[in-house]
Amino acid sequence: MEFSAQQIAEYLGGTVEGNPDTKVNNFSKIEDGKAGTLTFLANLKYEHYIYTTNASIVLVNNDFTPTQQIPTTLVKVPNAYMAIAQLLNMVEQTKVKKSGIDARAFTAATAIIGENCYVGNFAYIGENASIGNNCQIYPYAYIGDNVKLGDNCIIYSHVSIYEGCIIGNNCIIHSGAVIGADGFGFASEGKKYNKIPQLGNVILEDDIEIGANTTVDRAVMESTIIRKGTKIDNLVMIAHNVEVGENTVMAAQVGIAGSTKIGKHCKFGGQAGLAGHITIADNVNFGAQAGVISDIKEPVSLLGAPAIEAKNFFRSSAIFSRLPEMYRTMRKLQREIEELKKQLNKS
């Protein structure tokens, strides 16, 4: 599929600087750009590549002003990063989707499968499960009894969705993810631990994406809830009875302990961890490896473990690297003070 710079600009609501008839048929990174491809510049950290790239078309923000001559055609748009996402999504939509139920898939007699769905070989759909329209369920996926799946969902191979869980519309769950496994609940009795049955479920609202090998545990009672628009990376752990606010994003290896409530529009860097039974306000940013053990009541950016405000963390880090030197100075001053005391006592 080939498009000209003018066609791309019209689709994105942008303007062309250069040859409007320049054509592309693929994408590339700006540093590895090849003739016949389209790339983008959203972060000025990479600006130097635009002056040497071999890509035929570069998407840039409307306010971008070059400092050198550029050997390629530009398409100026309000937001280059969003524009490249639109184009990639358009190409993705042109891919032919599979349909039909493969011969070696299992669907229970009481399961309801919507229109235009695909169910791959060795996928399992349990009793009274309900699958919406236009869903793609890949081979070896497990959809348990009484699971409800909305429209336009993609469930990749080796995903397990335990009984009674509810998945909204337009959700994507990647390979190896487990939705609705038992929460980590045990009652101690002497030296042994007795399992507490986990009788709740998991609810994923609309437009959620769950990464590969991520786990979302079912609630002890009621529901573990991931609100609409949330995007969760690979290898994330969401414990029982957690509630994640809408449009929150989590990078890989984040861990959320049980019964924690997270507000809307929060951002989690890799390996950030939250203790259980705490409440997090809206619009809180957690840096990589931030460790949080108490409530956060207002929007803030946090780093460190235990987490503190990012600006204080950076100041503390600068001091931390000087602690050995500061300790030696302190010990020297202590010795001098002791010596002065001795002299004063003699006089």
C-alpha cells in the first residue's frame, strides 16, 4: 500500500513542506530511515537525525523549525506522536482478520459466541460463557465458565480468564496473562496457613490492554476492578480487591498489593510497588522502583523507596553520594571538639 505526502497530510489534517507527490509504502525509525518510508520526530532529543535521515517523509509538530536544510519532505501536524499512532492504527485495521471456529476448538453447548468471531484451535470456552461480536480468541486461550467478554476483544494464545470474570469492549489481553486467579489470601493458625477462598471476580472495563504474563487476581469478595482506558505492561502483578482508576498506565514489573485503590490518570514506572490497603489520588506519577507504603492524597511525582517527592529525591541522591566524605569530616570535627573540651577542662 502506497501513499503520497499530500494524501497523508489530508488524512491527518496537516500541511506539506516539500514535494507533495513523494510516496511511501512503509515505516522506519528516524535514525534508520530508508527511501520509500515514513518516520516521525516528536522528541527534539532526536532532532539531529532529521538532517541526515534517508526516510522520504517525516511527520513533525507544527511548531518545529529546522536549523539546517532538510533533505526530505515534511508533513506538519499538531501532534507528531499521535499522528504516527493514527497511521499505524490505520495500517493495522487493513489486516485481514480470521473468522470462524476452528475444528479443534472447544466451545461448551451453553456458551454464546457473537457474530464475526474467531476461535482458534485448542482454545476452550466454558459453560455459560458469553463472547461478544468481532472477538479474536487465539489458539490455547482459556475462557472459563460464566465469563463475559464484550465486543471487539483480542485474547491471545495461552491467556487464562478464570470463571465469572467480566471483560469489557475493545480489550486486548496478551499471551500468558492470567485474569482471575486466586488472590494471595491465607489465615494463620499456629504454624500453618489456611487458605481463604477467593469468591469474587475481576472486572476489566472498556478499552483496556493487559500485557504478556501479567496477572490480575480475583477478589476475596466482590471484584478486583480495572477501570476503562487503563494500559498495563508485561509482567505486572495486580492483587485481590485492588481498584485501578481509569486511564492509568503501568510499565513492566509494577506490583500492587491487595485492597489498594488507585485514582485516575496515574502513571507507574517500571518496578514501582504499592503496599496494600492504601489510597492513591488522581494524577500521581510513580518513578521507576518507587516504593509507596502510605496514602497519597494529592497529585505528585514520587521516586525512591520509601517514595518521596521527586525533587527531594534528587537532592537526597546528591547528598547520598557524598555521605562517606561527610562522615569523615564529621568524625574529624568530633575529634577536634573532644580535644578542645580536654584543653578547656585543664585550664
